[in-house]
Amino acid sequence: MRMLGLLGGMSWESTAVYYRLLNQGVAQRLGGLHSAPLLLHSLDFAPLAAQQAAGDWDGAAALLGQAALGLRQAGAQALVLATNTMHKVAPAIEAASGLPLLHIADATGTALRAAGIQRAALLGTRFTMEDDSIVRARLQQHFDLTVAVPAPDDRALMHRVIYEELCRGVVSEASRAAVVALIARQRAQGAQAVILGCTEIGLLIDESCSPLPVFDTTVLHAAAAVDWMLSTDTQGHTA
């Protein structure tokens, strides 16, 4: 197996899910006592969240690039960035580390295309929903998808639930009901599926409650990383 570098902590709630999924995936594929060979750099999210809010993406890129370089020096052969929003600086992370980065949009787009989805609703942080350069443009251009985002009030709701609740380990039934209603509105507008485009949303929403088929970027990204660890191909998915 190849050594994976995991950039996490954004938030640690979803990074813990990545760690579990990566190890479960390897164990299911190889059996016995096998687990995932990986190196984790879990960052303090508070300074990064402040940089996001301030629009200091260069500063955030520098922090993540330094962390990624450290993972390379420790033996990582490719990177997984355990957050959708920070894929805004994925090219800078690759450049700083010299490692391929397995892009979260590629794992998601591959699954959507395989399922025959043509139009999907994207939920995530305000940054992910409003800045096409993070994942939306990649999904549309590389996978020929139409990716819709909710109306401004619904975007504000989703952003609040992520930062004020899910990133802090709070799972609220009231918020679940509000997000389910949001997804129903997207279905009424023609969406065939919903992309959980923030790595924490899966803590709140899954197939059992969603009015639309769910494509959870955390689950799909982790599965792609397991494929990479077990593959003999020397190339990663570049950002």
C-alpha cells in the first residue's frame, strides 16, 4: 500500500469520519488486521476559519502548503484535503508540497456521472456554494453536470448550521428538518440529487431523511483515497 497524507482538522469532526472510512475501506478490501497507512496533519481550525472570513486565502494557502510539505517530508506520496472549502487553494498546496492531490470534486463527479445524474444541488459553506472555483466549476466542466445552489436565505442557513453547529459537534433535529426542507425545494426546482459539499453535512443528512439521492463528498473522497492507496498506479488526481 502507498502512504497517504491527510490534511485535516477543518473541522476535526469530519476528519474523524475520514479516518474511520479510510481504515474501514482498507480492512474491507484486504481483510484481517489491515488498516490504512496514512500520515495526518490536523490543523487548528480557528485561525483558518478566521482567514476564510477575512478573505485571506493566500494566508490559508501558506499554512496548508507548509503542512503538506511536512507530510511529504514524512513520507506521504499523495494528499487528501479533508474539506471542500479549502480546495480553493488546492493548486497552491500541490505546488508547495510537490505531491499530487486527490481532488474531492473528481471523486464526486465520477460518482454522479456513473449514476446518470445530470443536474445536482450543491450544499456547503457559503464559500463553496458562491465561489465556483472551489468545486462547482470543476464538476460542471470536467463531468458535464449542471450544479445548482440554493437561494441566498438557504445558503445562509446552510453556512450557519455548518459553522455554528456541525463543526462544533452539534447535531440538531430542528436544523435537520430545515435542511431537509431546503433539499425538497431544490428537488422542486429540478435537482436529481444533492451533493453534500461540506465534509460535515453527512453528520446531519443521509439517504434516510433526504428527499433526493445523496452524494456525500466525504464518503466518496475517502473511497477514492482507498482506491489510490491500493493501486499500483503512480499518479494521483491533480488539482
